[in-house]
Amino acid sequence: MWDVFLSYSRADLGRVEPLVAALEAAGLRVFVDHAAIPGFGPISSTIRREMARSKVLLAYYSAGYPHRPACQWELTTAYLAGWHEGDPRRRVLIVNPERGSGHIHPIELRDSRHWPLPSSPAQFRAFAAEVEAYVAALSDSLPLLSASGATTWSPGPRPLPAASFTGRTAELWHIHSALNSHAAPLVADRTAPVAAQLRGPAGIGKTLLAQEYALRFAGAFPAGVYWFSLDGRRGATGQDRGDGSAGAVLGLFADQLRAVAEELGLRMDSGAQLSALSGAVGEALGRLREPFLWVVDGLPGDLDSRQVNGLCAPHPGGRTLITTRTLRYSALAAPLEVLPLPRDASYSLLTTRHEPEGSAEQHAAGQLAHDLGGHPLALDLLGSAAQHHSFGDLLAAFHTPASSVLDTAASDHSTPTDWPLQVTAALTCDALLAGPPALDVLRIGSALSPDEFDSALVADAIASAEPGSVAIAMRRTKAGIALLRTLHLVEPVPAYGPHVLYRVPAVTAHALQRHDPDPARAQALRLGAIRALRGDRAATLDRVSAPRPRATGPRRELQMPDQHRAAHSDLERMAAFDLQTELVLRIGIQQLEPGTGSLREALASLHSLFAFTRSTLRQYNIGLAAPSRSEETPSVHALADELLNQTLRPFLSRWHPALTAHEAARPESVPPLRHEQDWEQAQGLRDALTGLSAPMGAVVTRLAAISGADLGTPALKQG
């Protein structure tokens, strides 16, 4: 039996040899793989056999250690062995040669005792004596068999490990640390389990990373792995099957939860509500008294916090892991950004099935890996295609403005997470639904990709392609960038100075160029970007001198420098744009799905429009008392008056007191939402909220006529 199994990166061999010498001098038997494995021996089986004959694993946890797959396999095995004994730290000892401990994962190991690298003979002897005392207290070897028991996977079937999983070993520990941070409260400042979320753009590898974590760490979840896929709505074209609404998503989750209930032996009525299903499954899992993993894959970006919480693990023994493309849920689950693969990992994934032969092919493979921008899905697809085509041909095909080589490769290669065959169509779904301002920014960024851009350049390009107010072009640009950032369709680039730079990922630009619904618009914006780059770009809103106040009777109106006296001033256009963008996201324009949401929150959202509208009008020095223009060219203040006094005030005056009276009669034993759902006038209020779409939509349409920005909402199109 070995006393110590030494786990280390081969790059650290020279630094670990003195440790081995000190331990052996203290009488300890140390297994070191380079010394004990016979030449050409089967490393994996030998390592596992010798670990099973060792009392503890001693990890030399340098900064490079997390990036070595073999090291991570060894550490995971020893960690799970200790987990099954009741303490995952019991079988793992750490030597940390770095100054900080932030690189050490899982987080529980930061909270345990670890040694700095000894630097003197006395320190080496003291270190060896402490290890000797620790090992002497252990009577048996690592219990690997108990850590390798099969964990149930529901609803099945259990996926196979992906051969294409590359360059993410450190991220696996990041996930585990995030899900179990409550186990190390002194380090993480948490005492209860929290959900974790993997977020990033489409195709970046979120689902595969979650899947690999669930497979490799299944031993840490003896009560099972429960996987709910909310991306199943996508068909082969990448478009949604169904309406993609919150109700459809919750229904999809309920169907899978019902299958879990059946596998747990629960008899549930076919018409059981989601809350009843979740409660029954939670009680059944709680009786197991063991941790379980609860994965919600492909969470869409249009759910409220109550709906998201309803999708999480139904018992405190569960650890919830979410994957999503949106930034909206940062407050609900600990976020972990899934980033593009670094250069070495990109090249490795691209060439894992076929090694390039000759310098020309190696150069083409390196260039292709660079041009794909570390996008794992694209690298995997073209790496598979490289078995039948040269890297030079694939590089040329990727840059050919015709049908996408990614779609061609997908027809011949099944991805580990079942992506649709029309890959590029799926990659552009979010972009095409984002609305005109965001799509215009994405068009300009795609034309410049992989170079960076800033908001001033985009505004100049829009103003050049579509003559009008530069101020409004800038407002539209900033709104579009904000939305694209939320959807992970543009990425910020570190830059010096006051300007923030952005970049459209190369694969996103590649997909958009093949699925742009308005190629003429894309071409006009591309030419506008070229003109902006050739000019001095001195006319953006950020570069305009401060407005000068000018007395005009009872109030002051801000005069923009050199502005043209048109039907609407730049200040009116900006006010209209702010009101327009706020309204299209509010209840009234956005409808409550049947049986979802809170009526009280809906009324509060509508009431807050009073304060927002007044604040916006004050910001741009526009008064409600100012004279109105003709009906053909309504003013912002006239539309604000119509919204507040003719639409919202009568609606709220009726329904706010009625709902308040019902809430006052709620028994303490009845939850507020359940009491609200039992209200006899609940459906009437929901119908009235639906009826707001026509008058509010009319206001939004006329605000769009002032701002010049069509945000692509149904209400605008109907108007």
C-alpha cells in the first residue's frame, strides 16, 4: 500500500522532486507516475489501480495544475472517494506553490489546510512530519469503488461522454465550487445551497459542459441527475416549434417533470398542475436524504423570477445548474461565463480527428482555428469535416459567401448535444428576434468582424446610411448594443481610454451574412461604416458641445447646436425613443400568459409609467402644458398626456381599488398569489390588460414616427 499518491503537472517535475525526497526520507511510500509505471504501460488502468492502493492524494496545485486533464481526473477521483466517506477533503492534501488560493478548485479545498511550498531543509522536514502524522491516522486506502457507483439519470437515457470535450477541465471544478460554496462558508460567505448558471452565446458549449459535469461528478449526487431540456422546441431549421412563450416553456418543463415523477414511482393525475408535480417530486427526493443534481438546460430569457424559481430543484438537497444565453438572471443564480476556447485548445479540438500533414496544412489549420474565434461548435463540425477535406479547402469554404460549410458539415456529423442540421439558422434566431436597432448594430459589427467597433462608429454609419438625426442614431445604437450584450451576440473588448469597444464573434457574423432578412439594408450599413471610417467621425452626439439654453416664454427649451428646425427637435426624438423603448417592454404591450404572472405586479408596472414618463419629459425639458401640433404630427407631450390621462389613469382607477379590497380579505394561511388566483374578477382584469394593447400600441406607433426607430413589436406593425 502506498502512503501518498503524488498528483502533479509534468511541467512541475523539477519542483516536486524535493517534496518526494523529503517524504521518502520520513519513511513514507510515495507513488510517482513517472517512476512507477513500466514503459508503455496502460497509464489509466495503472493510475486507478495504484490510487486504490494509496491512502491519500497529495496534489501539487500550481497555476497550471487545473489545466491538465490527467491531474483533474486524479483529483476528482480522490475527492469523490472522500465525499462518500462524509468529507471530500479527507483524502486530498494540497501543496500550493502560488501566493494566492483563487486557482484552487473545488472551493472546499481552499477552506482546508494546505501547505505552501517549503523553501528550506527545516521546512521540508516539518512538512514531511505533518504528512506522516496525517497518513498514520488513516487505516485504509482510497475507497474508489464506492465513488464509482452508477447514479440514476432521469428522464433518460444517460448520454455518453463526448470525445470532443476539450479545454474545459478547470471549468468543471468552477461549476462544482459554485454549486457547493455553502460547504465552505468561511471562504464563500454562504450558508445555503445556491443555483449556478452557465451563460454564453449559442454554440459556445454550455450544454456540453453541463453534461460533462453531470457525468464526471455523478458520484457526488447519489440521489440522481435530473436533466430538463428547454431547447427541445427547436426543429431542424433552428426555428422554434410552438410559440416560444413562457406558457409553452413551462408546459415543456411540466411534461419532463411528469416523466421524472413516473420514474420515481409517483402516481400523478394527468392534469396535475406544475406546482403539484414539483411538490410531489421534491418530497420523494427529500426522502432519499442524499444530494441530487437538477439541470435546467436552455433557459429562455423571457421568464420572470417566480417562474425561474419554479424551475429550480424542488428540495434543498438539490443543486440547480442552469444554462442560458441571456444575462437577465444574474441575481437568481451564481453566473459562470462560458468563454471561447483559447488558441491551443481551439487547434487541438479542430485537429483531434485528423492531424494536418505538411506545413501548408498546418498553417491552414492554425488560420482556420483562429478565424473560428474559439467557437467550440464550429471547431467540432469542421474538425469532423477535416476527415474528408483538407484544412485549406475548409478555410476557403468558410470564407466563401455561399451556403455555409458549417451547415454542410452538420449534415454529415452528429454533434454531442444534438444541434439542428441548419446550424447557422439556429445561431441567428436571437439576432432576428432582437428588433431593428439591435439588428442594425449587428450588421455593422459583422461587416467589421473580427475588428472592434465603438458606439460612435455605429451611429455614424447609421446616420450615413439613413440620413437623419445623429442624436437619434446614437440612442438607437446604445439601445441595440445593450440588447446584444444581454443576448451574448456582441462581446466587449478590453480597451484603454474612455471608449468601450465591442466585437461580433466571427461565427455569428458568418451566420448572419447567410440569413439576413434584408441584404440591401446590410449593404447600405456596410457602406455607411466604410464612409464613417474614411471620415473624421466628428459629428456624433458624444462629440457635440453642450446644449445652450434659450429663453422661450414661460419655459426654457434646449437648442441643439446646428440642428435643423424640422417637425420635431432632437430632444423630442430622444424623449420619444426613451418612452417607446420602455413601453414595448411593459405589460399591456407584452401580455401575461394565461395562468402565469402576478396581477399586482402588472398593476405596479403600469403605475410606474407615470413616474418614468414625467422623469423623461423633465430630462428633455418637455412640458405637458405645451401646445400640441396637429393630429398628423402629434407632439411627445400630447402622446404622454394620452398615455397617462386617457389610457392608464381610468384603467388603474378602476382595477387598483378592486384588487386592493380583495387583497385585504386574504386569510394568513393562504399565499398571496393563490389568493389572487382565486379572485372572481381575476379573469376580468386579465382581459382588461389584454385590451390595453390597442391604445398603448397606438401610442408606441406614433412615438416611433417621432423617433424614427421601429422596434419591430407586433403593436407597431399593426399600427
